[in-house]
Amino acid sequence: MNTQSDPLNLDWLPASGIQLRKAGVQFDALRVDDGEWGRRVADLLARMTGGDPGPVIEVASRGRCVYFLVAAGSADRHVPWPAGTTRLAAGPDRVSYIPVPALGGTTWPLFWRYAPTEPDRFVHARLLRGALHSTE
């Protein structure tokens, strides 16, 4: 990995393309299966946080789902999540993988709706839960 593909020096960002990351190591994720709803939530979080909601990945194909990267362990702490969401976290008898695109280059069908801005900065799970409930 080099600083051109990863200026933040985050070891979980792929140098190119897309890689799967195991949930519970660096982060968990909450997937919103309705892309329109997920984009509304992401943009609401951006307004609430001065434009830096934390890393949000959008999928350009199929249902256009949206992944919100949250701190490791926080996807399970803030349950119940609304219907239409999927927790991607680690736990007993459960392994989840999260697709992560590089910051640049060809990463279709994934792209960063809001790219990571600093190490250990993730979407705040409690704010995410509130935004999900307020936009249902």
C-alpha cells in the first residue's frame, strides 16, 4: 500500500479495487438495503456532523444498498436496529465480511459516498440509529 492510494495510512483500505474485511476487527457495519433510504440517512448524518459523518460506502448495482462503517462492537450494542437493516458484526458462531473499496481507481460497483477522513473515525452508531428511525 502506498500513500497515493491511502493518504490516511489506514491498513484496512485496499491499495486498489475491492477487498472484503472481517467485521469486528477494525470496524462493524450496518447495511441499509433500501439505497434511497440509506442515501437520505447518510446525507442527514453529514448535515448533523458538519460534512464528516464517517465512512459510508454505496453500492451502484442491484438494490443500491449503503454500508455505514461503525466502531468494532457497536453494531451489536445499539440493537434493535430498524427493519430493512442488516448488522455485519462478529460474534459467537457468526462471521461477517464487509466489502471495502480503495479510495481511488476502479471500484465499481462500490464507491465512497463519504470517504474516511482520519484513523479511528467511524460513523457514530447512536447517531446512525437515531437518523434511521427519524427517516423511516
